[in-house]
Amino acid sequence: QMRVLKMRRTLRLPQGRFSKRRNKRFQMLSYLFVFGFLALMVVLDQLIKYAIVVNLQPILIYELIPGVFRLRYVENTGAIFGSFSGAVVILTIFSSILVAVTLYLLLSKKITSKYIFVCLLLMASGGAGNLFDRIRLGYVIDYFEPTFFEFAVFNFADCLITVGAFMLILYLVRDIISDSKKKKNGNEPTHE
């Protein structure tokens, strides 16, 4: 830091000039990271779905671990657990809004917690993967199916959304518990 201060004095640069450049560079890297990660997850999701269509669509079901887990080709026109079946236009609009709002939050520096940032990035990536299917195909390709209990067929993008949402819920529960303990002790809660 001393070196930078000496350079500023020597060059007689305004105090904020270096920090503005660094902020712009950091902001650009942040944009690249968000869009790069999102693009990588969407490409990975689409590659898996392509492999499923090529290899599984003709046979529909492939037992990976009999009685536990199988791959099953499903064209899902609804949302999670088959809800809103056939409401592709509404789901496409709703998904587009959610992905756009999440990306806005990620890129606008409104999220200061790195943990929440990662949660939202995972959820946006999964949402974008399924949104891409809805726009391109009119349905979402699902293929993972646990068979040891009754559960919905899902895909990689759903896993990203679920992991991100679960992590966010854990964070919020921990935060609520922490705040309630502080209130019991007579301390005011502090938020990140």
C-alpha cells in the first residue's frame, strides 16, 4: 500500500483512480465468472441430455442399480414432481423471470455473502438449463429416477437447483437460530 501511495503522490493521480480501475476489473471478472459458470453448467446439462436422447430414448429405461436407481427417458411438460403439466408457456415465462432476477442479483453486487452468491449461482444455472429445454423443445428432458421409493424423475439441472436451494435454506435456518440465540442472551442480531 505504501508503494501505491507513493506512486499516487509522484504521479499526482486522484485518490479514487486506482480503486475505480480495480473495481471495474473486479466487476468484469465477476461478470465473466457468473456467465462462464452458468454457460459451463448449461453446456454440461445439454451434453448429458443429448447423450440421454441418443442412447436412452430408443430403449426408455436402463437399470443402473436394480431396485435402487435407473435412467428413464421422460419429456416433462410441467414443473417439479409433474406439477403444472402442460403449462409450458407459463413455466417458460416464470422461469425466464426467475433466472433474470437471480442474474441481476448476482451481477449487481447486492449479494455480499459468498455462500449466498454460490447458492444463487447454482440455482440460476439449473434454471437456465431447464429454460433452454423449454424454449428449444417445449419440454424438459428428465432421466434420473430413484426406484427404492416413489420419487419424481429429474435431471442434472434439477440437481443444481435443489443443491443451491438446500444450501440456501440451511444458511437461513442457521441465521434464524443464531439470531434467536442472540436475542435470548440480550444481544442485538447482526447480519452480514
